[in-house]
Amino acid sequence: MHFADPWLLLLALLAVPLAVVRWRRTPPAIAVPFARGLDAAPAGWRVRARRVLPVLRILAILLLVAGLARPRLGEAEALVPAEGIDIALSIDVSSSMAASYFGVDETRLSSVKEVIRDFVAGRDNDRIGLVIFQREALPLAPLTLDHEALDTIIADLSSDTLPVDGTGIGVGIASALTLLEDSNAASRIVILLTDGRHNADSISPAEAAEIAAALRIRVYTIGVVDEDGTRPDPFTGLDAELLGSISEHTGARYFEAASAEDLAQVYDEIASLETSRVGGEAFARHSELGLWLVAAGAAILLGELALGRTWLRRTPA
């Protein structure tokens, strides 16, 4: 048991002066010579019972104060993830993703699919949608909590789904934004992954970033690089500066990944960042005892006042 407002227990100090005054006070008396022989006579039951009245008043004060401090019994608290994160995944499925490797026997796209499937499986309370892009973009799944169906779609991703190869980062962002624009979630984000640079004639990445910023949607970007972190071709390789500027403009961050392990850590970090933004929901169960103590204190106080003015009242001399 603990008290919700323990500082109110200081009010119990009010009972101290009451007790001191009661037990130190000597009732006034007039000496009567012929009555001295009655000093040893036993006191009546009313006289003895009156001695209980100050104790009852002190007990009533203590119970009232304890009740006001709100004692609680059997409290159990937990922090559950707060709902309200909507995520649009935008994945580059161009030929370079299917031709390059993450230092293992799987292509980058195969490794990315496995990481994303694990990420989706761990986001129980979040709606997640999926967009793929090459030169053009294609939404494959709206925002959904049906993560099993989404997992099936991700597992079937391939680089031949779209007809024209290329890298349209701008349209990849814009298509993801269409999934989120009507969302009322506390947090709305796009996570865009690519290993190339923008080379499409569609909407530019800068324009897409402006739209995202206007909608207050953060765009996290992930650049897939070689195992040693190098970008050998400055004309077709990853445009880290562009990706960084997109994320910065929308209030998000840019990450790089050179392996499947790196990529998994990046997705986990993004999830952690967004979870901390919306916080958590405190869940608690407890029994309030304060009302019972206040009721008991009030009953004792009323009883003490009633007894002091009826059966146990001091009779005049």
C-alpha cells in the first residue's frame, strides 16, 4: 500500500497539540473542606467513559487525514506502447538492388525483404503500408494492421514487377505520401530505402520533400552502400547528400546500411525514435481506500460529538 498524496499526511500533526492540551489540562476545581473524604471514592462509568472522547477525536483526525492522502492497495503499473504510428515503406526494387549483394549469397533485395518482414512483425500496434518504385512507383498495400497479408506481399517482391528500370526517388516519396495524407495518427512517417540516385523525369525529390514537410510527414531515408561503405560510381551510385537533405527538410534522419545487420539496426532505431515521440500509455490497477477511511473518520467524529453532548456530557457542578 502507498499514498497518492503523501504530503497530506503532515496534517496529522494537528492531532499532536490536541493530545498535549487534553492530557496536560487540569480541570478547574474548588476545594470543599467537608468533601475531602470523597476523594478516594470510585469514579462513575460516565466519568471513566468521558476519558475516551479525546482519544476518539484524535483517532477521527488521523483517519480523515489518512483518507485525504488517498491510500492505494494492490497497484500494478505497466507501460504499453502508445498507438498512433502510421508507416509507409517505400522500397527501391530497381535492377541494381537485384544484382548487388550484401556480402552474402543473397541479393540486396532479398536481404532487404527479410529485414522488412521482421520489422513489420514487430510493429503490432502500427498501421503499415507499402510502396515500391523504380522509374515509377506502385502502391502495393494501403495502411493496414493485417501484417500477415503484408508479409506475404513483401515476400513476393521482385525487380520485374515494374516495367521500366530506373530510380525515381521523388515519385517513391510522393506515392508513399498518398497513403498517409488522410491519416489521423499521432505520428506519420515514410521510410524510403534505395541504393541509387534519382534519374527519373517524374516529380523531383525536392518537390516531394516540400509536400511531405507541408503535410508534417517525416521522411526517413536509408542508403544501401557497399560493404566497405564506398560508392564507386559518382553518376549512378547512391546520392547520400540528396537523401540527407530530404530527411533533414522533413524533420527526420538519414541512415546508411552496408549489411543486413546494419539495416535491421536502422529500422529498429527509426521505430525507437518514433515510439519515443508519441510516448507510452500508463496502465494501472489499484483499489482506493481513502473514501473508506474518510467515512470511518467522519463517523467516529460525529459519534464523539454526539456522546459529548448527550450521555457523556459534563454535568454542571
